[in-house]
Amino acid sequence: MSGAARVFDLAEVSRRELNQALHNAPDGESFNIVNPRGAHAVACGIAAAIDVVVRGSVGYYCAGMHQRGRILVEGNASTGLAENIMSGVVRITGNATMSAGATGCGGLLVVGGNAGARCGISMKGVDIVVGGNVGHMSAFMAQAGNLVVCGDAAADLGDSIYEAQIFVRGDVESLGADCVPKEMRPEHLDTLARLLAAAGGATDGANAGDFRRYGSARRLYNFTIDDVDALQATAAAGTATAIR
């Protein structure tokens, strides 16, 4: 860090002014954001190795499109926290509502409390650690990365999942289409231990051995014909047309 943290009071400056200052900052600077009062799109698109602390709760899309650096939110966040995160670290001490970490391609998102519905939807390489519970349809169509849930998971976990990994310490209400329990092999325990260590105190002392793993049964990778007779009839009609 280069000297004392710069302070931005969102009761006095606009979010545009704040975000522009964050975009212009060189590596190593640090920022304190006070009085966020549920503002949307706080600290979006950061591309430098800077440290940002948001002292209070935020609205939609906080830390969206995050690329480098570290963001800490001391409070709660609404929809789309760290949406499309590419790298770096985003942490929140409280709860996150819907779609936390949606479409994330890399980096680490840590939610100290609970996360709402569709946490990690369509994740593409991000690692997400949730200290509490996750809502329904979490990891829906998750393609790559890891979702770690230290609490319980609501209905339809991992629906239509691709190759992401899900680790849950608590109960799972139900699994979505093509999501099944998986063997916990040594490499998965290593991955989980690394993520729990990176998440720090948010995991409430969880150990890798406490979790179960879920992933894709790969049944949805190929289209299955239910009516073979209809398929053959269609093929025969096509052949006859070609002959004519």
C-alpha cells in the first residue's frame, strides 16, 4: 500500500466519481468508502492491485467485473455481488442476495453470511466460499470453478451443472437435474482445504473432511431420442425425397 487510505464519502461524492478514482488508481493504493447506504454498482470494474474497504451495506452489482485487487464489504450486498469477476478477491462480512458470483470466470468470492438464490449461476471458473447457507438453484449451469457451502443448500442445487465442483458441509434439500453426489478424492480434499484456508474466518472452523462433493452426472451432454421409430421414419422420408 502507498500511504494512508484515501477516503470517499458517498454522502458527498457520486459513485461515478468514486469508480473513476478506483479505475485511475495505481497498484498499491488503498481506499475506504463510507456511507454507501445501499448504493448500487459500488467499486465496479477494478483493474489494479488496490485494496478497497466498503464500510456498510451495498446494493446491486457491487464489485461487478472485478479483475484485480481486493475488496472487503463490511455489511450486506444485494443482487449480483461480484458478477463476472475475473480475478482478485471480493469478501463480504454479511449476507448476499441473489446471483452472487454469477458468470464469474476467476478469482475468489467469500460470503461470510448466507447467499440467496442462484449463487454461482453459470460460474465459469470462479471460486465461491459461503460461510452460511445458499438459496435454491445455486450453481445452476455452473461450468467451471468451485462452490463451497459451509451451511445448508436449498432446492435444486447444481441444476444442469457442467464441470464445476460443489462442496456442502450441511444438508442439501434437493439436487437439480444431472447433479449427483460424487466421491471425495484426495485432490478434492486438497482443493477444499486450500479454499477454506483462503476464506479465513468466514468458514467458522470448517474442515475439508466435513464436506460432501457434488457434480455432473454428464447425462445432459448428449441429446437422447425418446421415440426411435419417429426418428427412423423421418430419416426414411428424407432419403425418399433425396432419391426423387
